[in-house]
Amino acid sequence: MLPEGVPRALGLSDVAARAGVSHQTVSRVVNGHPNVAPSTRERVQQAIAELGYRPNAAARALVTGSTRTLGLVTSHINQYGPAQTLLGLEKAARAAGYSLSVAVLDEDSEVAMREAVDRFVAQSVDAVIALSTYGQAVEALRRFESPVPLIAVQVGRDDSRPTVWVDQEVGGALATRHLLELGHRTVHHVTGPPDSMEARGRLLGWRAELLAAGAPVPEVVCGDWWPQSGFDAGRELAARLLSGTGPEVTAVFVANDQMALGLLNALHVAGLSVPDDVSVVGFDDVPEAGYFTPALTTVRQDFAELGRRGVQLVLARLRGQAAEAEPVLPRLVVRSTTGPARPRG
Amino acid sequence: MLPEGVPRALGLSDVAARAGVSHQTVSRVVNGHPNVAPSTRERVQQAIAELGYRPNAAARALVTGSTRTLGLVTSHINQYGPAQTLLGLEKAARAAGYSLSVAVLDEDSEVAMREAVDRFVAQSVDAVIALSTYGQAVEALRRFESPVPLIAVQVGRDDSRPTVWVDQEVGGALATRHLLELGHRTVHHVTGPPDSMEARGRLLGWRAELLAAGAPVPEVVCGDWWPQSGFDAGRELAARLLSGTGPEVTAVFVANDQMALGLLNALHVAGLSVPDDVSVVGFDDVPEAGYFTPALTTVRQDFAELGRRGVQLVLARLRGQAAEAEPVLPRLVVRSTTGPARPRG
DNA sequence: GTGTCGATTGTTAGCGCTAACAACAGGTTG
DNA sequence: CAACCTGTTGTTAGCGCTAACAATCGACAC
């Protein structure tokens, strides 16, 4: 599209010469300043169009100190939740005229987190958004002194730093209450990895709800988000059920959908029927969830909304406003893996 | 960590003053130029460390014309393949000292693609990597005249533009041959969406292999990557099998793992056993694939490698080398959904 | 001792842009 | 008619950095 051969970038002054004005007037037009005579403005705009002028972001950044770029620090971007949140963030950022630079943590350590933030600072991003929910990286955030605004997405509430988060406890409670209301005496729980903030939140919500209902709190089975661990958990719970150890296993709340998939398979292999013998609730509502057999009842997290709110919070922060972030609330999606409690024949 | 209150950025001259040299000498140290006396270098480095100096990327970009940033245009980043490739790209870019800016296409149209590239050009990225495999966006790439190097990842071979791609045809052939070698008379195929380049490649490989083996080429069933379409395809194929229409259905090559999941469920519901009645091969090798019941035989794509090669190609291009890209070869991963053909009782 | 070379350092001039101020119209107002 | 606006434009300076060139110094050869 551009003239071949000499694709040299042209500047304000080229446009100025063409339009017969000073470079500053062109700058004013480009930035939409008032106090430019309509006729002049038009002439300049035409020159811009004819020349195909594009302002140089680096020069602008140098003088304004703002790159209109947001840095996103993340890990596990290959998982559904973070990927979906990235989508929401990028879209919202773009809508606000910002672009998104991404750094992926090699490991969830404080050092890695610090390096990533440092790199962004050197890049002069306007703000850094941290999307990570694991172990030390989260801890690091709390202590971080950053020369640019640093906001966290998707960790638990944190009073030391602006935060956007999905209320995992509400989600855990939602799943648990749903099962209790169906008449189950108690609800078993397959957790996520212990260093995940989300896993902890869901666990807390589950336990609180059981306690509130006066239901026994069974021992949890630990998973790691992956289907295999869900499968293992399913075998474990099936064994408990068939042997009659501990509270009766008629309802299971699994901390994410992938593990629920594994668990479903394990129950099937064990000859147990869902939801007739055991009811199952997952978490996330991944796109596949509705197509599991049976279709999975789960708790939906609105990741896109999370991304949107994250950008909102950043922008407010950049404008100097002290925006308070409401948590995003998860929502129960009832499908076919949950049903009324039935005494086992 | 930085001094509170006045987090003003400090520059080359601050360091220069502290070390008792000129700003240029500091610049030389920072950029690792030779011809700096060891003692001076050390003094400067100490000053840098003490002051916590960080070079200003914008100023550097202004004068060098390079931002050391790569732009990634993509869509469907919430799917496993693209997300995984993003991971590989980011890591390789970072290792080479580049950072990655991401733009997500709202739709796979030429206009959207052009806008995204334009935004990157305005941002003065050093190069743009297009990671998209759908319809018009791909077509757009072929015709694109861009003022910065533009390379494509994960579309088919394209002689008009540097390209990194997984050889989908080889993958399709691999899956098909595996099934034929197990003694199946022919192999049925569930495709991806018709506007996907990958889907087309897999289809081509499948057909070529059947023709080469002199096997009948059954009518394909169209899917759209999602599990539901795999489920529908499974029902369709089960019906064909049970009614005896067309070539015998004993082996199915499904164009991705998610659809294979749906198909597996449908076959199960229809009372068919995998692999005894029907063998199934997927594509991608998503992390869950090994935990399906039965564990899915599939074709693995090395997305991380794809990302790495993408960056390699870009860097070669930026150095003015005309690097030729070998395709990344997919690999068959045999698990439990495939077995020898057995005449149905 | 003088010339020459190389290694080291400093000086200068921008990169393309915006902010601050200066300049100058034309229309007020007293 | 001078003083004073207000709207429009141009001029100047400088953001922080690197590249090109200039300057300095000691070493070495003749």
C-alpha cells in the first residue's frame, strides 16, 4: 500500500510543508486540540490523508512520558481462564486506545515476577496488570513497590493494592448450597493445587456453606486442576462410597471442570451413575462443559468481564481516581450432573 | 523498592554525574560497547546499580528506530493451539530481548487484520507476526503490503511471504496411515470448519493417504472444532455403521481432540465400544487427551516449537537474512482409542 | 624529538514530537 | 484611540538517548 522502495517514515514537518502551516499546527490537528481554524484543520487533514502520515509513537512517548501501553504479567496463559481473561483485557484496552504487552512468567516465583515488572518499567508501560494466582508470585505482589501503577487481577481481595477478582468463596458456596438444597446430606470436595488462590477460595466457600448448614465436613481430595487428578479423585471417592467409609458420597463439588471430566470418567468406570448415584458440580464453565456426558452443572466465571474491569480499574488509576473494585460474582449453571439425593439401593 | 514520594525517572546524565564521566560513556557501558576502560566501566556500572538506573525505551526507540517489540496479531487465542503458540512466541521473543505486544482480532476479516497491523505500525513494532488461520484474514495476509516485516505462523505454505507452519497434510496422512496399517479398510473423517487452513490441510492429507492406499474415500462429516459438533458427527457415523450405509465405519480420524471427545461420547451413548467397534484418532494432543476414556490416540502438534521458529524467522528477517522455514512436523501419539480392525459380530 | 597510531573519552547534533510561550490578527471596551 | 481581550498561528526548547565526530593521551617508531 505504501510507496515501494523508500518506505521512510515521514514526520510532522512533511505534513506541515504540504499543508503550508507549522509543524505545531499539524500536531494540534492530530491531537484534536481546539483553537484551530476549521479551514486550516481541513487542509491539514487532507495533507495527512494524502501523505499517509502516522504519528511516531516513540517520539510521542518520549515527550509525554506515556506509551499508551499496558503490561500484562501472567502465567498459565494456556489455561482457559487466563486466556479468556487476556481476551477481555485486550479488547477493553484497545477500546480505550491502549495496547497490551504480554510477559509470561517462566515460573511462579517472586524473582520472575519482579523481573517481568522491571522489564515493563523499562519499556515505560503506563501500568502493569498482574494476572497470576499462584504461590509466591501473588505474595510478591503484595510487597511490591512499583514506579508504575500495578493492579492485580484474579487474586483474592487485597487491601494493599487495587484488585479485581472473582469471588471464589461465593462460587464455592453456590455450588455447595445447590447440592445441599437438592437434599444431599453433605458435599465432598476435590480441591485445586494448594498454592492457588482460587482453589483456596473455593475450598473456603464450600466449607463455610457446609458449616452454615450444619452438615458434616468430609475430608477433601486434593487435585491439581488436571483431568488425571480428577480421575484419581473419582476413584478415591468411589472407593469411599462403596466401602461406606466416612460421610456418604452422594454429591461432589470439583474445583474445576477439567478435573470434573476426569472424575466423571472414573465414576463411570466404577459403575456409578451420574446424577443418580452421585451428583457433580464443576467450576469455570469451560466451553466443553455442556457437552460432557452428562452435561456438567458448574459455576460460571465471567472472565471477559474480569478483563474489562481490570482495564477500567487501571484507567481510573491513571486518571488519579481511587476506584474501588467490586468483585465479579460467579453464577451457577445447572445442567445434568446434579439431581436430588436418593438413598442408594 | 524505589524511593517513595518522588519516583521520577533518572537519566543517563544522572549516572554520568555520579560516576564522573560523560553521558556518552554511560551509554557505551549500557550498550556494551568496546573501548571503555575497565576501571571506568566498573565505576559506571556501580553508579547504575546504586541509582537503580533504567534506560528509557522510548528515547532509545526514537533514535534507533527500533522498539525491540514484536506485534502479534491473532484470534482464537482462547483455544489450546494458539494459546500454546503464544507461549512459545513470547518465550523466544523474550530470550532474544524482544517484548511481545498482542492484538486480538474481533473478527477474521481483512479489515480487522489491516487495522491491527496498522496499529502495530503506528506503534513502531519491529515486525508483525500473524497467527491466524481463518478465512479472509489469511487471504488478506497474502496481499498485504506492510512497511514492517510481516511473517505468518500456522497457515499453509505461502510463497509470497515468510511462513512458519505445521505440516497439516503430513499429520492427516499420519493418522490415516496408522489406521490403515491396523487393518481398517478405510477411514472416515470429521473435518474442522471449512474456512480453517488447518482443517483443509488435514482433510487433504487424509484423502491423499486413502487414495494412495487404494481405499474408498467416504463422505466427510463437517464439524466446527467444538465438542458438540464431534458429538453430532459421532451420532451420524454410528447411524451409518448400524444401518450399513456406505463404507464400513471402523475407523474415524477426527480433525481435533475436542471434537474427538464429543465423538467418543456419542459412540458410547450409541452402545459402541472404542476401540473394539470403532477406532478413533484425534489431532492436537491437548493435555486432556491422555485422560479421555479411553485415552485418545492423536497427532501431536508442537506449538511451542512453532512459536520458537516464528521468532527465529522474524529475527533472521530483521537481520536481512532470507531464512527459509522448514515446516514443523506433527507426530503420532498412540494411546488406547485405536486397535486392529475386527469384523463386527 | 616529532609523527603516527590506537585506545579512550568528551562534544555536538539531532531523532519526532509536545508544551510553553510569543506574536499577531481582529474585535471589543473604556 | 489606547488598553485589552480572544482566537489562531508560529517559535523555541527539550524529552533521553545514540551516532558521528573531535579531542586527548600514552606508546611506539623513526
